[in-house]
Amino acid sequence: MGTHSNFAAFPGRYPATRLRRNRHDDWTRRLVAENTLTVNDLIWPVFVVEGTDQTQEVASMPGVRRFSVDRLSEAVGRAVELGIPAISLFPSIDPALKTPDGREASNPDNLVCRAVREIKAAHPQIGIMCDVALDPFNSDGHDGVVVDGYVANDLTVEMLIRQAVNQARAGCDLLGPSDMMDGRIGAIRQGLDEAGFQHVRLISYAAKYASAFYGPFRDAIGSGGALKGDKKTYQMNPANSDEALRECALDVAEGADMLMVKPGLPYLDIIRRVKETFGLPTTAYQVSGEYAMIRAAADNGWLDGEAAAMESLMAFKRAGADAVLTYFALDVAQRLKTG
Ligand code: PBG
């Protein structure tokens, strides 16, 4: 590049500091980058459905599919090849198996457990995370047991312990309680330890907000139509931030190994506060609605979807996240590999 003469603009007093110098070319920009995104930062959420030979597209999440158990090894194989460290399984349960107490969650042969065993056998090197919450199994679409119109905390925690131990027994490595009941991290930790699963890690959805951005996910697992009311008596109010730190403090004291903030992009301030306050491995969930917004705009030609996805993931890193659950995981890993 030639000389850029500015003497007409700054006669005799050029600015001493020109921040544009460090942005001058690609190698300088790479050299001074403060954050990096790598494949090691990604967790891929995977939807599982009953049946055989199924790969169903989720209508509200173009590009995202539900896989039947027999198609999972192939799908997860791609994640393994790309070097993605972990996947997170979400089952879409047959409505006939849903009950008010969500007891299918503790059936050793339920869809999640079969999926875990299938993946463990085919790909022992990838980490398997499972949600701990009753919504996929509950006929009211709630994360817990509804008694007189209210999600009963302590009764739900008992069911969650059973669900957690059941999933650990199937081979799950990392359990993510996403139910927001009080006291569940300590209770689940105790339950796992008593059952001999000391090594199974807990990633607590500690700061989980009552969010409109979960809409497409509820379609994907088929809990949306069933949901009676909303989840505001257990998920957090989007107006609150100090409360997120109280949630995290309890979960850390009760034995959480990692913390999660959810949703992601609208809550970057919470990620930053959580990381700075506790210093635990902190993850963010770029949820279904965040994915759907970027995809919808990209599919309409309104923005460059790939660039927007990469930028949003870098924003999580900048905010302090150590890892991100994202439906873009496969595309992003591919892009990071090929450059
Ligand atoms: C339920 C659960 C939800 C998500 C993950 N686990 C939805 C909810 O709380 O209703 C949402 C994830 C997404 O939107 O991508 N325990």
C-alpha cells in the first residue's frame, strides 16, 4: 500500500496514536487479536426422535434435524471428524409416553438412554451431555411435576435425581440440569455419588431466563403445544442480573463443575459477570431462537449468515465464555478447519 498523505487534514500536528495502524492488514489483525474461537469451544445440540431411518428437518430451524437412533452414529461421526469435543442430546418423545410426573425420564430404555448407548458404542471419544429436566417427558410441557397448577420444587428434584442417575447409567458424561428448581445441584450430586458416578460432571444451567427465544426448541422436541402457561415461576426474570449471581453462587457451593448462561447473545452482560465473579468454566447457550433469527435473515438474503454466526460466537468468547452450545457447531467447525 502506498503512502497516505494527510498533510492537508493535519497541518503540522499528526495524531500520535492511530489505532488503524493495527488494523492495516490481515497479518497485523491476526497478531493483535485478543480472542480466538476454536473447535474446542463448541458443543453441538442434537435432537433425537423415535423410529428408524429418520432425519426430519425442524420447520422453525432450517438446517437443524431430528435423527432417529440408527442415524445418530453417522451424524455424530461428522462432529467427531471435525474435532468437536461434545454433543448435547435432546429427545422428542412420543406424546403417548408423556405423563404429569414425567416418569419416562427414569426409564432405562427411554429414547435418550438408547441414544447415549448408541453413540458411546460408536464414538467413545466424544463427550455426551444430557439435559436434566422433565419437559420432554411431561404432559404439561413443564420442566417439573405440576401440582395444583404449580411446579412443585421438592417433588421435582426427586424425579430429577432419578433422571440424572438413569442417564449416567446409560453412559452420559456431563449432565446439564436446566430445570431451575431450588437445591437440585446438591441433590443430584449426592444422588450421582451415592450411585457411584463421582466422575459424571454437572454443568448447571444456573442463570436460565424465562425467554421467548426458546420457541423453536419447543417445536423441535414437541413440548411447545403441550405447555400449559409459562415458566416464569422457575426461570429467571430477564430484568435481573444480581439474581443470576445468587443462582450461580448456590450452584457452585452445591458442587457444579461448570456454569451455563442461557439464552446467549441477549445476556452477554451476565456471562461477563458470572465469569468474573466465580472463575468457573462458563458456557453460553446460543438458543434456538437466536439460531432461527440468523438463519431466517440469511435465507432471505438480508445478511451473510456464516459471517453473522462467526461474529456471534466470537462475541461469546469476548464476553468471557469458555464454550458455547450452538446449532451452528458443525458449520462453524467446518469453516474453522478450511479457513
Ligand atoms: C428445557 C430446555 C429448553 C431449552 C433447553 N432445555 C427450553 C425451555 O426451557 O423451555 C431451550 C434450548 C433452545 O431454545 O435452543 N429444559
